[in-house]
Amino acid sequence: MKRRDFFKSFSSIALLGALPSALKAKNQKAEYNWKMVTTWPKNFPGLGTGAQYLADSINKLSGGRIKVTVYGAGELVPAFEIFDAVSNGVAELGHGSAYYWKGKNDTFQFFSTVPFGMTANEMNSWLYKGGGMELWEQAYSDFNLLPMAAGNTGVQMGGWFNKEINSLSDLKGLKMRIPGLGGEVLKRAGGTPVNLPGGELFTALKTGTIDATEWVSPYNDLAFGLHKAAKFYYYPGWHEPGTTLECFVNKDKYLELPEDLRSILLGASKMANLDMLCEMISRNNEALQILQDKHKVDIRPYPDEVLNELYEISKNVVKELSSSSDFAKEVYNSYSSFQEKTRNWNNISLKSYLNIKK
Ligand code: CA
């Protein structure tokens, strides 16, 4: 066959194949009607939209054979009950972040983020190619769940303050909204961590109920108007350097799927994982410019001395997580040895490249 003929016949075969399946997708009656419960308000920027993107991708890639309906926090079950809801089969899928379930097991926090832990690319490399995913699967198997990485915020910001942070002593007595392990680090530095849902941050900061807060990064922080409640915006988010979002599936429901739909589910989560990170980065670029140019926000780095001291405290806080069980030790060892190796490589690749003055 001549090259031209080959392409001609190839494209007509491809077309013949594509047309009926496209029609099929439109008219297909769903074989699986699934519910996805989430910890976010429906279509909340970046996170809720990320859950919706994943649901839409599963619908499209499966040609309509799986139809996923997304429920915002509180619509079907409260935000922090989605883990149990999916574990018990009330819904098939859940979308959140592993550190929310530390009450089940402290070790889960490694699958989300830890202070001075790995960045988005490092996390993905550990999860997909460094043994992290297998450990995460093991961790959730006790709860009849299969986890998938389904998004990442990238490096977050340090937070909003109404006073300058020049030394660690400036954190003493500071009442700051900072959840999880970051909060524990702040406590050991003399501050008072509090946990508040995102929707209450603006008022709490404006009225002085709290002195400072972290949220996410420019895209999400601008949406909440936090620049109207605080003077200084510090970076980087040492406490959340690359938070992984998750989608977990009820294992019985997963095993009911034929092989091709299982692959579609796992493939769609990888698409969603990349898509959210890219959305966060591109929207942060725009929002940062608005905060700088339009709102003239005082954006400044934490002094090196403060970061170094927070790092020393964090090392102990994170290491303590490894003491609860043999499994916790295994996860800690896997995470920290991967982080050390990837740091060595990043220092001579990414970091040295970004340090070039351009
Ligand atoms: Ca945060």
C-alpha cells in the first residue's frame, strides 16, 4: 500500500470507528450512576471545580457508561463525613484531601502534605514512581477505599498578617488560623493555632478574632478578599508546599467495574491531578498581579532566620508521626528518603535553573 493510500484508508477507518461511538456516547444509558461527595462547596474555585472536572472526565471517557453526579459539602453528607460515607457505600466516590482524616490515622497526612515536605512534582513522583501510591492504597484498604491523587494546589502562601514578622518571637502569642501540622509547629513556636472554615476567615481577621490567617494562594485568597483584612502577605507556604487532593472510591463498587472502566477511572484521576495544578498556577499568576498592582499589597518573604527555625521545629513534629506504628514508620521512611533524593537532584536541576537571573 502506498503511503498516501495507507493514510486515506486509516483515516476513513478511524472516522467510521469514531462516528458511531460518539453517537453512542450521547445516547448511552448509564450503566453506573455514581455519586461523588466532596469537602468543598459545589464549584468552589480550583477545588470544587477540580472535583467537577474529574466527574465530567469520567462521564466523557466512559462514553456515558459511568455517570458521576457531584455533591457539594453538606448536600448529601457534611464535608468531614465523606470518608465514612464512601467507606460505607452511601456514595461511590469522595473528593477531599488526606490530612482531613488524620483522626483515623495520623499517617494519612503524608499523602496530603506536611510542613517543609515535598512540592507538587515531587509528591507526584513519589506517589506514581516512588512507592507512595502503594502505601496510600495500603493505608486506605482498612477502610474499604481505594485512593487516587486528583489535584494539587502547588506551593501555598505563608499567610496574611497585620504586623511584620522579623523574628520567631513575633509569632509568640499570635492567634493564627493554620490547621494541621503547621498549627502544631506554630504552637511550639509560641503561637496559638486555631482552625476555622474558609468562609469565616475574612470576618475573623477583620474583627481581630484572629491576628493572622493562611488560606491557599493568590487565586483563592483574592476571591475571599483577605487583602482587605490584613496588611502583609508573607511567603512561602512552608506548612503546605504542595498539597495533594484526592479522590477515593468504595472498593466493592470499584471491583464491580469491568477492567476498561477501572482504567478510565484511574486515567481520569491523573488528568484531574494535572489539570488542577495547571489551573492553580495560571490563576495564581493573574491574581498575584492584581494583588500587587491594583491592591498594592505588601508581599514579602519570611526572613531566612524564621524559616530556618520553623524548619527545625517541623522536622521534629513530622518525625513524631512515625512513632505510632510500624506502618507509620514505613511511610515516614519512604517519604523522607524520597524527599532527600529528589532534593539533591532538584538542587542541581530546577533550583539552579530558577536561580539564574532573567
Ligand atoms: Ca492552606
